[in-house]
Amino acid sequence: MSIPEAQLDTWSGQGSIAQSSATYATIKGVLESSDAPYAGKNFACFLQGSYGNDTNIYADSDVDIVMRLDSTYYSDLSNLTEDDKTLYDSQRSSAAYSYADFKRDVLAHLTAKFGTSVKPGSKAIFIPTSGNRRDADVVVCAQYRKYTRFRGTYDNSYIEGITFWAQNGTQIINYPKSHSTNCTTKHQGTNQWFKPMVRIVKNMRNRMIGGNYIKEGLAPSYFIEGMLYNVPNENFGSSYGSTFAAAINWLLKADRSQLLCANEQYYLLNPTSPVTWRAEDCTAFLDALVNFWNNW
């Protein structure tokens, strides 16, 4: 027995927007305030995650904010020619203000403004809910450039990302803006079916956790977006039920080792990378989705 279209339609709806927007505006205003200790530095503040990508559901609570230092950046030169690498090295200079300085100053500033309940976590600074403000995670990072060409400071090209170091010392490199842009392009290419389908599968995941089909943490929202991003556009459309069946059947038959993250900079499945999904978890999630669908 399949899940009725009316239920899928309910699950396709976007969660609260006004409260998350207000939360982001409040925290962004603090982060960009002129009295911040890093106010004279070059930085950018923007949303990432479900709220940033319009795939949030009613159960989502945290607002994910990126606070990126741009006056200091880190680089991947692996795609450059040897001549380009030499030229890059000759023009590169050490930064006086480091990522560690920035992270220290952002934490101090947020604590001064929001109180001692602000806590640094493994990957982000947590700002707890207060009044109408939602919980928020602030990822403090530096700009990351994956160069594809370098012929000088004003004659080069690169893929823009972020990098930071987790509490255990692991360097995290990701591409949230590429992820967001590509998801929007996918949404447009599927005649606006992609993002509602992400929300449907996220709601199904939450129901499956509650029904003991899967354990919590098996299928983070980021990987659900990445998984569905790989499904060919022609599998979307007609109805939510037919789209779900076509998408899952395609994923079950696909060579999943070739699936890409939505940012298209990593394979979606990798046994060791801190920014990719484990293949066994993807398989377990797909099997559970089929079981949940058939036993509704």
C-alpha cells in the first residue's frame, strides 16, 4: 500500500519562514555590527542549510548561519599547472589576522551580545532560543578557493568554498553556495518538484525515526538533498507519489558510487570524508524508505 497523495502534499509544505527569517536578521545584525572586534576585516555572513535552501519542514528548528572570513583565505592548487602554482606562490603573502583570531573574536562578540548560554560546539557556535528567536548554529570559517586557473591576482578563476577546523582538529572543506545554487537550478529544471520532494522525504525520515524504522542521524537533511539531486529531471513530475516511486527506483538501480554531492565537488558516498555520506547508511535509508512506503 502506498502513501496517499494528500499526505504527501501535506509533507511537501515548507516550514516556518517568518520566525527563522527574524532569527537570521537578529543574529546577522549582531555579527555585522560596527562594534564587533573584527569589524574592520573583510567577511561575509549568509544562510546555509534547510532554511537557506528552502527545504525546511515544520520539525526543523535550528537556523544555520555561515560567518566567513574573506581577508584570509585557504587554497587548493591541485588543478593548476606548475607555472600557475609558481606564480601563485610568488604573489601570496601571509595574513596578519588569522582564522583562529576571527573565531575567537566572533565567539567573544556573540557571548557579549547573547550571554553565556552561547556555546562553541564541535563544528559551530550554538546560540539557544530566546523569546521568538530560534536556536541557531554559527559556523565560523574562512574562504576557501579551489583554483582552476591563476595568471595573477586579477586574472584567475576558482570555485569558492569555506573551510574550518572542528574541535578534534579535522579540517572541513565545503561549498555551501555551490550547493544552494545547484539545488535552485535543479528545482527550476524539475518544474519546481525538487524542493517539495526533499521536504517529503525529510518528513518521511522523521516518521521513520519515530516508528523505529531507522535510527536518528542515519540520513541528515544535507545528504537527502544530495541524494535526490542526482535523480534525472525526467523522473520528477505528474504527482508526488509517482515522483517518489520513480526517484527511489532510479536510486536503487543506480551505481551509487558515482552519485555527487549537490555542490558537485565531492562524491556523495565516501567511507572517510567528514563531508560525505557513508554508503551503508544510504543503502539502509533507501531500504527503510521502501519498507515504510509499502507498509503505510
